[in-house]
Amino acid sequence: MRRLVLLLVMACGIAAGYYIYANPERATIDADARAAAPGTFVALRDGLTHYELGGPDTGRVAVLVHGFSVPSYIWDSTFHALANAGHRVLRYDLFGRGWSDRPNAAYDAAFYEAQLGGLLDSLRISGPVDLFGLSFGGTVAAHFAAAHPARVRTLVLVDPVTVSREVPGIVRVPGLGAYFWQVAAVPRMADGQPSDFLHPERFPGWADRYRPQTRYRGFGRSLRRSLLARDAVDFPAIYAEIARAGTPVLLVWGKQDATLPIAGADNVTRAIPATEFFAVDSAGHLPHLEQAAAFNARLLEFLARTAERP
């Protein structure tokens, strides 16, 4: 029995030591950490949200929701293209990512809905917006569009998550799942980001740009809980609401997307028959970056002919 206890104590000590070694989260995000951050911060119900506004004050408002873990800088080319075309453009970091807070929360659909709604309210954006969602952000954007059709003029989905996917069993286990995620998944995330491109060599430094956000406590927790909560998303019901509301939808997908294969587009086009579908050749998971010129041209054309919604 003593040997067993000793072995357990040693095992726990080794596990704790490895956690400290492997886990990149070593600081708390605070005012000092945010001192060099671009943009602005606003206090919402669940914490500080980092956002940036561009374009003329009188422009038609476009809101950009980033993906699972890469924060709002992923929208750089789209942000500037829309602003230069006269749109008022808002992009922000989801809680848990970038320069936003990492609250101890569920990170479910209602949580993200509250963040986006609270941000719009804080900026006094009451009219309908053109709402964009990239990858996991497509889940956030679609849920918001279904829940608040009067606040969404058009919906643009870029290589979105369209189905619930079962999370690996070990990630689900209380305690052990969080430990495994922090020591096995989070440390590798930065180096894995270039795989979203068909031609990662054209985007040098992409992993290094991602890495700083992983230093702040709560980053990994937010991602793991987002994965767990995504299992409960009823995508057919969400898309049915969007179709019922008559919200114009533009769906864009990279033909060579290895992260979320283009076959997932069928889940949107079947549920929302009026969806406009633009398949982008020579692009992986981020067609708005790899084929920015073609993407921006189609996007601006779609927005230009979309009638104002009451």
C-alpha cells in the first residue's frame, strides 16, 4: 500500500511538472499586456472585448467574426477592402482569443450571441448589419442571424462549420480532458496554423503571429469548451430559421480546403436554397486570404446588389 501511494504521489508530481513545462499559458491578460494592442476595448457583460472599426462613420456596417482560434487579424485583407469601398467595418476578438478577456464560462452559442449583441449595443449599432462568419465564426454568425433576423441584413459564410462533430472521448473527461488538452493540443496549435493554407509558404510568419495569444491563461480552456459546446449546435434548425427569414446568404468555400472539405457546403445550400455559392479555386481553408482579389470582387458585388432590408 505504501508503495502504491508513493507511486501515485510520484505520478501526480510528474504530471504536475509536465503541465508546468508544456502549458504555454504563463501570464494573465491585463492592461499591461494590452498596452501595445491595436484597436479599442469595451467592457461587456462577460468581460473586456477587443475590437477595431474602420471605414466611414456613415458607411453600411459589416461585422467580421473570426474562426475557432485565430483572432480578428485573420480578416486583415477583407477589413481593409470593405473599408476602402466605403463600408463601416467592425471586427472583434471572441472571448478567449486575441486581446479579449478569457472568462470562466461555457463558451456556448448563447455566450457568443451575448458578446456580439452586447458589442453592437455598446457601439449603438441598431440597424441591420452585413454579418460575416469564418469557419467556427460561421457557427457564431449563423446562430446570431437565426436568433436576430432583424439585426442581420446579409450573411456571408466563409468555409464554415456546418455540422456537429464528436469531440474525442479523452477531451470530454472532466479534469483529465482539460489536462490532456493543455499539454497535448494547445502547445502545437501555433505550428499547426499554416496547414489552413493550400500554399503556406506564401504566408511566412503566420504561426509566429498566432503564438502570443497562447501565453495568457484561459486560452486553451476557451477552445476546449467551445468544442464541447459545438456538439449541441442544431445546424439544421439554425439554417431553417435563416431561410425562413429570407436573409440573403453568400457561401464561399476554398475548393482545396483540407480543414473543412467543400462537401460541407451541401449542408447550407440544401437548407437555404436561395444561397449563393462561390467555390474558390487554388485556395484552402482561408480563401479570403489566398485568393483575396477574387474573394473581394465577388463579395463587393454581392453587397452592392443586396437591397436594404427594413
